[in-house]
Amino acid sequence: MAVIGQAVLQTKATMNSGTPDTGYINAYNATAGQINANLRALSLCNVGANLMVQKVDSSGNSVVFTCAGSDEFDNGTTTVALTAPGEARTLQVVSLDNGATKFWKVVNSMVAQAIPTGTRSVTNYVAEYHAGVSVPAGATGATVTVIGGGGGGGSGRRGASSTVRNGGSGGGGGGFCERYVPAAQMGATYTVDAGARGTGGGAMGTNGTNGNNGGDGGPSYVVFAGGFAIAEAGGAAGMGGTAAATSDVGGGRGRGAMIAGGTGGMGCDSFQGPGTAWDSSASSWVYDSIDTGFRGHSIGPGGGGGGSGITTGNAAAKGGNGADCSFSAQYGGAGGVVGGAAPTSGDAAKSGTPGGGAGGGAGKVSGSGNPGANATGYGGGGGGGGASVDGSLSGSGGNGGPGHVRIVWEF
């Protein structure tokens, strides 16, 4: 039997009809019903040509391939069928007489094995969108965690010597929630969107101008075809620094349907820096009600620290710290130090875990203002940028942390 070396198979887009191509992995989705497809005529194929056909959906519908005309498989049959989710066959053109007569031959078979009951698998999405994703076969339920994207920090003001130049405020943290989905509410597919991070406001290059606002974080959600849906908003943007005698720009608000993220720190001048009346560190407390008053807010992603500014006396201050998320032991970044260390981003991202906010930048009386740090934890707010004197760039705002969706499948 003559067999020529196989070609390396390439992938192609999933199909719901049509002839499979040699040299490719041909994936078929039979969710809408049984698929009947013809194989390419052997007279058009070289000996050794090969292809793979695979059923990629979780339905009970078959994908049936039939030989063209009088063509056959080497065992005398004329069809091959894929019936199980994940089932695949590799087919090759072979010959018993050096190419005078050709046959199709199944040279490899693969059937997806059932996942044992009581096990779990995890799917993660970070700042990405997908529609029509198949629910894994055999899933009996899932725990879904959704975190909105963090807001970007605002940049600092650039202004003349002996004027008030406030730093940009920090971005708000994205919303956070976690819920269980029973199999009855899943259906066959789902759509998921892990929100984009909010971008930081650009450094100010024009004299005597307020800083640029950051961008809002993108919302995150999951919608199952069976009717279950869950969504969380992204954190609000931090605002650019102003020339107000006392900062009139609060940090970006944390937003969410179930648990809101932390509020970003207020941009400030050095008389309103850490330890004084207005602290540029991100808020760790929110007002709950007249009965409860202020309560600790450390479950959702942390807000970004505010950038510091420069007073009329031409003094600068340290940037604000990003807020922690003590629920997940994810800590925010430290604020930048005048003439010293740059602000930090906070803890690295961790699957299914709301992150801390990034530190704000320090103002500078000589040279460019300190940029706010970019948040790395999921949903954390970006740090605000520090202010600068005319002739030098103000500090840009930091980017918020990306939105995140985690699905823990149960079988």
C-alpha cells in the first residue's frame, strides 16, 4: 500500500456545512442539526494527502461524511460519522497500486472522554469578548466570578509658578460579584465580555492647563443561552487636576451591581496631602446609612491613589496610596515620593480575585510630574498623575486594571 508523508495540518474557521479541505483541521458545529458533507473526489487528491474532521459542539447531532461518486474507504465502506462531542478522525489518501486506484483511510481516531463526576475545570477571560461559546459537555453547574475594568487615573495640572496645581484623581475600582449557575439555566452556549481597562489621562503639554481625565473601565458580563445573566460595571474615570484653592475633584467612583469597587483618591495640592485634611490616598471607607455610618469597604477592587500637586509656595507632596482589597489579600500600590521612588502598581493579578488600586504620582517643582502607576490587579483603579510647573509635562494618569471573568465548571 503506497502512502506518501503526511502534511502538517493547519486550522481553519469552524463550519456548519461544506466539503472538508485536505491539509486542514476541519471543525464542524452541528448544534442546529445533523450535518451531511461530501469528501473531495479522490481523483483530485494526491496519494498521502490528509485531513482531520472534528465535531466541536456538545449536541447529540451527527456529522456524516460521504465519499464522492464511486470512491470508497479501504474497508469498502463509503461513509464515516462523528457522533460524540469532540470526536475526530484523521483521513488520508492511500493506494494499493502506486496511485492507479485510490482510497480514503482512517489513520487516527479520537473520542473526547467524559469528565468524571465531581471534578472541576476553570475558564478565565481577561479583557476579551467571545460570543456563542459552547458550554462544556456534562457540566452540572458553574460558579461565575465577574469583575469590571478599573477606571483610569487623571493627569496632573500644569501651571505657572506660585499658583495652585492639583494632581489628578485616582480611578475607581470596578464592580465585583460571584454567583452559582445551575445547569438548567445554562443552555448550550454563552456570551462573555471581560471589560477593558480604563486608560489614564495623557500628560498635559500646554502651559496653564488642567489635567486630562482618565477613561471609564469597561463593564464585564456573562449571558447564558438558558437565561442566566450576570454583569458588573467598570470603575469611573479619575479627573484631571485643577487650579482650585482646595481640590474640587473627587476620585473616580467605584461602581457595581452587587459590590462596588473602591473610590479613587482625590487629587490634591501639598497642603492637602497625606496626613492632612484631604488625603490623596484612595478611600477605604464608604457611607452606608444614617444608622450604620461609615463602614470598611474592602471587598471590591481598590480605587487608585490620587496624584499630588504643588502649592502657591511651590511645595510638592507625596502621591496617595491605592486602596487595598483585604477580602482577597490583594494590596494597593504605594504613592510616589517627591524626588524619590515612583508609585507602584499593587499586587499582581490573581484568577477570580478583585485587585488593589495603583499608587498616585508625586508633584514636581522641577521637571515632569510623576506619572500615576498602572493597576495590575483585576478591576483596580489607576493612579492619578502629579502636577508640574509650566515648561514641563505633568504626570500622566495610570491605567486601570483589566476586567476579568472566571467560570469554575462542575461535572
